[in-house]
Amino acid sequence: MNTGALILMLSSIAIVTFITSYFFYKVLTTKKKSEPDSYSEND
Amino acid sequence: MIKTQSEGWGTRVGLVLAMAGNAVGLGNFLRFPVQAIQNGGGAFIIPYIICFLLMGLPLLMIEWTIGRYGGEKGNHSAPFMMDRMGKKRIWKYIGVFGIFSNIGIAAYYCFIESWTLAYIFHSAIGSFTGMTQNEVVAMFSSYVSLDEATLIPFEALIFFLICLTINVYILSRGLSGGIEKVAKIAVPLLILFGIFLAIKAVTLTAGSEGANFDGILGLNFLWTPTFDTISNPKVWLNAAGQVFFTLSVGMGSIQCYASYVKKKDDIALNSMSAGWMNEFVEVVIGAAIIIPLAVGYFGIDGVKQLAELGGLSIGFKTLPFLFNQWGTFLSTISGIFWFGLLFFAGITSSLAMGMPVMSFLKDEFSWSRKKSAWTFGAIVLALGLPTVFFYNFGVFDEYDYWTGTFSLFLFAMLETILFAWVFKAENGWKEFNHGADFKIPRVYKFIIKYITPVLLIIVFVASTIKPVNNDWEGAFNNLINGKGWSLDNSSVIKQALNSGLREQLENTTDPALRNELEKKILYTDGAKILLLITFFGIAYLVRVASNKRKKERRNET
């Protein structure tokens, strides 16, 4: 691959993967709110 | 109080996956890579990401907020959500688009979804084994023409009915019992299938498995930047269009899903997570499959020609042939994975189209979940059958244009104006951040108030007056030189007048071709009338519901 393509591809993949993982990790680990909340399975 | 079955989400992860599944569709794998190679290669990512940050993310914030704000008072469909925000009667009727688009898109989208189901079946039973490229193309043509040459008579119709039944059944199980369960299985699986195929595509080496070039050459082709394209308005409009379609905004489905979130619960982090998950599937996985695979076998020039026909063509007419080169076992697995991935991407989106319609019927007419789901199925069947029977006469494309493009742009533009300028961006920002688990930079309040609405107005106007061949530079030069502005046949105005087909008709003397074009004009006009009847039918129901609310003194809910 040429350098320009490689830099653009790797930086795009790295940025998008990092932000996606960060947000999803936060969704999984953020403390649940007190009941009643919007989600029935943790009642 | 009206009695309706209580609806809600089971888990937060389920909601995020359902929202991400709603956004991830066939376009992530078939449209994005083709758009990229046609609009500057790697340089396309720059306008694409800028449009995502300035238009995509703000639209997600707006739609999640409209949804939760409407749901607070028991409104789960766009007309009455918008009514609550805008107070003037007109907003309620603009909200009709939030039901209409879903029905119109579902009618043709379920048809494409059913192709993926049929192709999973054919991959599994080895129908493509030993076929040449031309035979694979012919099989697709036979399939969509309801030709008797297919394995099962009326195969396209049968798979359409099966697909629609699956959708309706899942919808009838409700949010947590149906849609959420499917999303929890489908989204992780489609990511897994996608990663498998992406690895296979980029590790393809010239000389092995019938490949003529390395798959990595395809990645190089897709990501090599042509920076001078960035100054071309066409590239920016295409980037904005791609961001728009990939996020499933302007439909009313995000608002509907979000309306089942309570006010104290977060929507800021949820919306960011779902939106970026879609970007991951599109930029990381979607970009690494069809182009590297196709370049591996056809080379760059071959792929340039294929790209002219669009991603759907590569996905259905080319890939089964390429998988064929990998031996019986791997071709079967790859076919199942590829069409399975497309099916999962499709069904999580089509389910989201059903929910706003069902919610409207449940909220306003106290219908049960089952009755609403089957009614949605019946409407989609009635509107969808013309796309199945008259696919070759342009009905499918007509639906796609008016419901899948025009209505989305129009509705998104109007809802953004409502949110930013009528409801006021300051109030909207406060609503959005209520209960937030993540602090979005305050600059987004400014973006929502000024930049996003202006951008959407530009995109909408641009699609209305699109110049010939989408050549904006040439069109502006002509205008400056006093040569006027020639509209492209795909501009809203010319599309409404069927100008493209009429031009072709004027320029041909071949009786057979004339006959075919006359039929196409007849069927596309028929499709427009059908869509208009649907729109006004929904508007009438909204009026009936509104009067019913007045009688029941439910106006404040």
C-alpha cells in the first residue's frame, strides 16, 4: 500500500475503533440508576 | 386512560444494540465502499467524518431527544411528538413523514432483505457451484423477474412473504421480547461474519484461489487519497448523503425507540454509542470486504466499471461467483456469512420501521400489539407487491427515491428546524442532557442551533436543483456565464415529472423500446399515486386521532 493510503486507513480505523469501544465500554460499566428506570430486566 | 400493552426495553445494552442495528443496514457494506471509490478514495473520509460530526451526530441527538420528550407524555409516534414540541397544527402533519417513510421504505427494503434470505438458501444448497459470472448474473435477473428459470416457481414472491412474516412475527413479540432479542443476536453475529470476510478479502493473494491480484491492492485503491476532490461540492453532497442514509435518520424510527426511555435515564451516551457502532461497522468492516474481493479478481479497472452499477450489483451478481473460486466448503460458508450478514443488517433495520407504525396504532386507536403488527405487515404487503411484480418497470426505484431519499431529507430538515428554532436549541440541549451519563461538548449546542439546520437546508435544496451529471462546478460556471441552470434527471423536480424516461422515449424510434418505456412511465406514475394515497391516508388517520384526543381530552398527553 502507498504511504498516504496506509496512513489514512490506519488512522481512520484506529480513531473509529477507539471511540466505538470507549462508548460501548462506558455503556456496559456505567452504574445503573435507581428504580423505576427504563429497563425491565434489572427490576 | 387508554389501555395498551405496556412496552419497554429489557436492558440498556439491548437498546443500544437495537439502535445500532437500526442504523447498520445493507448500505454499510454495499453503498459506503462504492461511494468512497467514486468520491476521492481515502480523501472521501475527510468530508464524510466532517459531515458525520456536524450533521450525523447532531441529528442523532435531536431525534433521541424528540423521542424521549414525546414518550414522557405517552407519545410514541412522530406526529404527536412533533405536535408536543411545535404546538402549531402543521407540525403534527409534518410528523406524518415519520410514519409514511417507514411504510414506504419497508415495502421495498423487505424485498431486498428477502433476496438475502433466498441467497443464504442458495449458498447453503450449493446453487452457485460451478456457475460462471454470467450465469450468476442471469440467476439474479431471473430471480427479480419472477422468471420460471428459478429453482422454485415465484421464488422472489415466496421469499418476500417469508421475510415479511418473520418481521411481523418478531414485531408482534414487542420491544424487549422481539426486537431487542433479535438485535442482541444479530448485531454481534453480523460483526463476526464481517470480520471473517474482511480478513479473507484482505489476505487474498494473487495466484491462489483463482485471484489475479492481492486483496490488499483493493484496500490501497479504496484508501488512496485524491485530495483535489475535496474542493468539489459533489463530493461533499455525496458524503452528507452517505452519513444521512447510514444513520437511519429522518425516518421517525430513532424517535420511536427513544420514546420508551424514561426522562431520568441517559440518552447522551446511548446515542453516541449506537452512532459510533454504526461507523465502526461501516468504516472498519464495510470498507474491507467488497472492494478488496472484487479487485482481487477483476482488477482496478474492472471494479471501476462494476462500481458504476452500484453496490447491490457487486453484492448479488459478483460475490457469489467469487466465493465459488474458494472450493465447495469455503464458498458455502462464505456465501452464508455474506448473505447472513446482509440479512441481519437488513432485518434489524426493517424491524425499526415497523415500530413507529405499530406505536401509532396502539397509542391512538388502542390496538393490541399483535393486531398492530399484522396490520403493518398487511400494509407493507400491499405496497410491496408492486415492487416484487414490477421490479423491472422502475417501481422499486420510485419507492426508493420518494420514501428512501426525498422524504428522509425533507423530514430531517423540518424536524431540525422545529428542534433548533421553534422548540429552541437551548431547551433541546437541556432536555438532551437530562440524566446524561456522558458530557457532550457544549459546542454542539451551537452546531445544533446554526450549523446542522443550515447544512440540511443546503443538502435538501441541492437535491431539489441537482444540476446535470451532478456537475456543480460546471453548473455554477454556466450560471455565471448566463447559460442558465440545467437540472439533472435525478433532481426532485425532474424526477417528479419523469423527465428521464420521457427524454428516452422522445429519442427512440424502436417500437419495442418505446413500448417498454411507455410501460415504465405508466408504472412509475402508478407508484407515485400509490405513495401519495398512502401519505394522505396516514394524514387522515392523524386527523382522526387528533379529534379523538380532543374528545377524550388527551391533548396534553
